[in-house]
Amino acid sequence: MLADQASHTVDAFHRGRFYLLQPAAKGHRSGVDAMILASVVQNEFSGRVADLGAGAGAAGLAVLARCERASAVLIERSGFMAAFARESLALPENAAFSGRSEVIEADVTLTGKARNAAGLADNSFDFAIMNPPFNLPTDRSTPDPVKAEAHVMTQGMMEQWIRTAAAIVRPGGAIGIIARPTSITELLDALKGRFGGLVIVPVQPRPQEAAIRIVIKGTRGSRAGLTLSPALIMHHETGNGFTERADAINNGLTSLF
Amino acid sequence: MLADQASHTVDAFHRGRFYLLQPAAKGHRSGVDAMILASVVQNEFSGRVADLGAGAGAAGLAVLARCERASAVLIERSGFMAAFARESLALPENAAFSGRSEVIEADVTLTGKARNAAGLADNSFDFAIMNPPFNLPTDRSTPDPVKAEAHVMTQGMMEQWIRTAAAIVRPGGAIGIIARPTSITELLDALKGRFGGLVIVPVQPRPQEAAIRIVIKGTRGSRAGLTLSPALIMHHETGNGFTERADAINNGLTSLF
């Protein structure tokens, strides 16, 4: 029950097309990264999406809001965050998703029978999306353990997360990842032999600035080569407003591909 | 002697600041890729550059033409192409480089004593640049065996080339690579533990088109993270002219970094 939990906020996303109940101070608060990740799923997508490490469910809900024939399973290890995801799905404002969404409280790094037993059956998804923790353990740490758990990437975590994605996504299904550029070597190594036809989109704050994120989309079992697409530019050379494309993506009006 | 060889052309680069003697039909003919590769070396560079797989020497000569305090060693396995490199250096138009350039006819994949004996001593260079062969053996092959040798990447070649670069470049020295985006996983794996502080620059034909090349610069022994820089855009959305930046790079008026 949320009354027992930390104070929370209810935030509108996609100009009010869905709402998210999030912890006000503790835990991970979602924003633009989750909206960009969700945009990896194409508009016409129809099928079952796994949101791995879903937090309060921002990316999964963003997919449901834009793709009317999608269903989503929000997978989150932290009971604290999973409770927010359940409450988000229960909000009356999100009633449109009630028949096509669920929360599974499970660790993405589970393997084999334990993973299946948790509800993550092999080849049972058409798409997996993930925004894995991206701080190195050596980065300045946060005093909040829930936030730290959401943000700190441990050794081999990319490999473990992508291994799970490869297990639960059917052949021909897809993966979408948002991560820091510095993780690219680890990501590509983990994707190798599992997902191919990779498309990388750098995400730059401004036209003249280096990427702060990369988005990768791949196809399970594909042997096609890699594409390095033009960057998604969030802001113009100066000023705080979004570019037209960034605004459309942030508000669920278009997909990245 | 070239009189015995295939017909050749003498081509001006950098608006006449250096010339290249190249085979007219057989072998690899250099162009914009070599000029972009050379631009990885910063304007103020002073030191010894290894041009690995130099062909007729386009990239190495482009560095010499822009960086007056640089010296270059052109390393080329093909005797046919190395002869063109020697003749290029001997052209009166290239007299300015005569005291600071040489050709070594050697295979970049040599190791250990054989590599040292060929003139590629450990830690003896400040910079290594390379434009490795990039066609897969399964790509449509060319009937010209010299051109095929210059263009076909064999299994493990990236690893072998970068291993040589790591051996001959001193700690703190640099590597510059131009390659196809599809080689990025293999490149990053080969660079890992050898060159760090990587900076990747996508090269896009036009703003709206995917990259056709990537340029990677790295520092020997650095443990710094990776940067994904804004793309170098060669042409505008329409039309055949170079962008201002591409023109400056192609003509040796600026460095990429």
C-alpha cells in the first residue's frame, strides 16, 4: 500500500495519455530516457513487450499508450519500485491498458528454470526493451539504496540482461536498449550471436555535442549487418526547447524508426 | 621502375600541396577515405606516424602535407603498391617531405621478431593510422588480385592490425582508424585493453543518411571512457558539393579533432 511508502508524485506523460506514480525522492524517477526507449517499438507493432528493469513502468506504459495492439509485462526486481508499477497500472487514468499489462516482480538476471518459473518463458515475447543501470560501481554513489540499485551496473550485467532478452524473445522478435555510449563495447559483445541487424542511434543533447546516450535496436537471430543511423538531436544549438523530433518522441507521437 | 608497370596517373591532393602516383586501373586508388583518415592527426602534431597498409601513400602524405613537424613511415605489403608509394615520395612536387618519409615493404600482420626486423620496432611511433581492407571475403570479388588484396578483410585481420599498432605505438601515443560501421564490434574488441579514451566519429554522406564509415581515435594505454562525437557530414541534403567541413578535411585545411 502506498500510504506506507515514501511520498510520491503522479506525473503525466505523453500529454496526459498515461500517468505514472513515482516515488518523490527515493528510487529511480523516469523521464526522457524511458520515452526514447519506448519509441524503439514501431507504431504498427502488435504483440507482447517485456520491459526489463521496468522501475515504475514508464517505458512499458509509453509503448502501451502509443501502440494500441501491444501488451506489456513490466519486470522489476525491486519490490519498492514494482509496487509503484502496480499502482500506476491501477490508476483510473491508465484504464485503457488494464487488459494488456501486468507486473512481474523478478530479477532480470534470473536464468533457466528460475526465470521460467518467474513467468518469463522462453520465446514468449515479441519485443524486449531495457534501460539498464548505467553507473559504474566506482561512480559517485547515491546515499539512497533503492536509487543506487536502479543506477549501478555491476560487472557482467549487460551480458546477463541481454542473455535474458535473447531467451524470452522469439526468433525474429526485437530488442531495444538505451544506454551510455561508453557501454557500447560491452553491449555489442553481449548482442553478438543473439541479436543482429543492429541499428544504433546516437542521442545528442545538441547538434554540436557528443552523444550522451545510444539507442540500439536488434532482431533476434538476424545475421544482417550493423547500421549507424543519424543522431537523434534533443535540443537546438542553443536554448532549452526540444527539437521537433525529440518533442514528438518524448510525447509518443512517433516512433524512432 | 614504373615503365614496366601498369599505366598510372599522377593526382593532386590538398589543392596541389602533394601528389600521388597511382595505378590507373589495377590496385587500390585512394580518395576521400584516406583524406579523412589523415585528418585524425591533430594540426599541431609533432612526431612519427606509421601509415599501416599505406597503399600508394595517400594518408601518410596527407599528414606530412598538413603537419610540418611530422615524419611518416608508409608500411605496405604489396610490392606493386609499395613501388607506387616510393615513386610518389620521389616526385619533385613532394620534395618537402623527402627528409621525413620512408616506405617499408612489410606485412602489417607480422609479429614479434619478424615485425621488429622489418623496421617496425616496439614503441617507436607516436601515431598509427590505418584504413584496413573492408570487404568481407563473401562480398562480390574483384577480378583484379592486387585490388582484391587491398580490399578484402580476412578473419581476425582487425585484431592483427590493431595488435601491431599497439606494439609499435608508444604509451600515450595514438591510433586512428577508418572503417565501415559494420566492423565496429570487431574494432572495439581489438582496441580493448590496448587503446582507450576512444572517440568515434560517424561519417554520413548526408544529414539524413546512415553512416558509411566510422573514424575511431584512441590513446595507447588510456583508461578513459568512450565518446561518440557528432557525425562528419560529407554533403548537404541534396546536391553533390561537399559541406564546408568535409571540404576543409578533404583538402587538408583542418583536422577532425
